[in-house]
Amino acid sequence: MARNKLRTAGVLSGVAATLLLAACSNDAPASPEAATEALSAASLPPPYNEADVAAGEGLFLVHKCGSCHFLEAGAGNRIGPNLHGVFDRRAASLEGFAYSEAFKTLDLAWTPEEVDRLITDPKAFAPGTSMFYNGVYDETERKNLIAYLMVATSN
Ligand code: HEC
């Protein structure tokens, strides 16, 4: 358990360093303000303003979202579509990604609530989806994960 925590902390600091490097090209040691700004939930709508964004960042990897999705603009698609700017984007609307028929018939734009429904149980949300993923069953985990997504897909 302690070892897992250490490993998670290592991954997190690596990702935070990447975010910081992307945010400023300056070589000075990472400032705590910048890290807080990059990972802060304060500006998000409730209940996400009370979420733990750093925990969400870890969950993105733990729940394997990161094996199938890139979040950075211009990073391209993986097995799943790039999620940069996904909030307010129409479902199945990214050009050049081969969505399933199930997704193409979804008539919605992604809100935090719709993403919550999707990741709770993708197969129930869109029967026939090619997002082969069981779901995140824990409500708090989903909240933290979505808060992280809101921060990381919008900058
Ligand atoms: C095994 C690969 C895989 C995993 C793991 C996965 N996804 Fe996906 N995801 C996909 C695929 C493929 C699609 C497109 C589904 C379709 O067309 O039916 C998708 C679609 C999405 C969409 C909608 C994108 C759009 O353009 O409409 C969101 C949001 C999303 N995934 C979030 C997540 C999150 C959050 C996680 C982790 C909890 C996750 N995904 C885990 C493969 C994956």
C-alpha cells in the first residue's frame, strides 16, 4: 500500500512537471503557485469545485482512461478520441475519429453530468459503444476524475 502511494506520487509529480513545462518554457524551479493554478478546482461549477483534482489526475491513469485518450490539444487520437475541449463538444463529433454507430446516434453535447453517466457504465450509456471499459463505480472517484478532466482538457 505504502509502495503504491509512493508510485502514485511519483507519477503525479511527473505529470505536474509536464503540465508546468507546457505552461511556461522557463527553466526556473516549478513555483507552488503555478502548480496550484494548474490543478485547482476552485473555478469549477459545483460540486466539482470541491473535488480533488490531483486525485483525479491519478485516477485518470489508474482507471486506464489515459491508455486510450490524450487530453492535450493537437496530440491526436489513441484508441479513443482526443478529449481536449470535450466539454460542450457534441458527442462523436471529432473529425477523423471512427466512432461507433452507437455513439453517432447520441444526440448530446458533453456536460460533466453526461460524462458522469458515460463513465459510470459506458455499455449501458451507449449499448454497442467501442469504448470497451467497465466503468468507474465510485461516485467520489468520478467527481475527482471529471474535475481533473475539466481542468486538463480546457487549457
Ligand atoms: C479501452 C479504451 C478506452 C478506455 C479505457 C476509456 N475510453 Fe473513453 N472512449 C474510447 C472510445 C473508443 C470512445 C469512442 C466510443 C464510440 O465511438 O463508441 C471513447 C469516448 C469517450 C468520450 C466521448 C468523446 C467524444 O468525442 O464524444 C469521453 C468523454 C470518454 N471516452 C472519456 C473516458 C474516460 C474519462 C475514461 C476513463 C474513466 C475513458 N474514457 C476510458 C475508449 C476508451
